Amino acid sequence: MLSACHKDIWDRLNDHEERIAKLEVICNQLNTNISSLQAIVNAIKERDSVKDVVPVMDNGTVIGYTISFTASNPITIYNGTDGNIPLVGISQDTDGVWYWTQDGEWILDPDNKKVRADGITPRLKIEEDFWWVSYDNGKSWSKLARAADGQGAGSIIQNIRQDENYVYIVLANGEEIKIAKGGLHWVYV
């Protein structure tokens, strides 16, 4: 009976460690996606264009894409699956500026102004089974929704596709960014 108890404890400990490892991967990929969105906004401001889009593979499966620009540093955007994550994204307002959103709402600073996507990058972390977000480079953290169980990570990117002249990035909030390849100009849809 004692060895059965030890096996049960050991199995639970292993399950817990696997869950933590999956959540760390999910959190890292989400933070990479958020940073990549900011890099896209900066590339828009600089009128940069896409040089190449290369799938990121894991065991024969496409798990994301690396996008190389003609002038800016490359970015990586990871695919996601259904999961319980805070949906951080960007949206272009009527003033033509891109701002951060969370779950479809504008992210506001302490002065109740929208947070520009070309400024501070939101960061996510998981602590005590909850999602936390920082809008001030980690100086303070706000508790969000219950953390995912490690079975899936929602994505801030809905779809990436390309044709001969453009790369189309469709965000989870439905916004589409149309990025020219080579020396063509940026177009926003």
C-alpha cells in the first residue's frame, strides 16, 4: 500500500512538472508574439518591407513563421491553439496610430490614454496558476484570468499568408496588416 501511495505522488509530481514546462513554453511564445507585433508596428513606421517568410518547424509541423525584413531585424510569430489566454493585440485607431489592446479593448495608461504599440511592450507571466500582465516593463503586474492548463495557447495571430507581392498578417481581433515584399509600400486594410 505504501508503494502505491508513493507511485501516486510521483505521478502527480511528474504531471505538475509537465504542466509547468508547457505553460513556460506558452508564455514565452506569447511574449515573442507580442514583441513581434511591436516590431511590425516599428517596421510600418520605417516603411520597411518583407524580404522572406520561413515556416518554423517542430517535428514536421509548422508552429510559426520567421519574417525577415529588408532593413529591420527578423521576427518570429508562433501559431496558437484554443486556450485560456489574455488576448493582447494591436489595433489601428482613426488617427492612424497603432495601439495595444487586450481582449478587444484599448489598453489605457494611468492617465486614461491609449498605449501606443510603438512604445512599451506588454509582458505576460504566469504566477500561482494565474496570468499576469505588465504595461510598464515589469515594474508592476496586474492579475488577469486563470492560467491555461498547458494544453493550448491562444494566439494573437489568426493567420499569415502571402502572395507574390504581399504578406498578410491577420490578427486575432480581425485586423489585417498587408506588408509589401521587396521595395513596395505598406498598405493597411
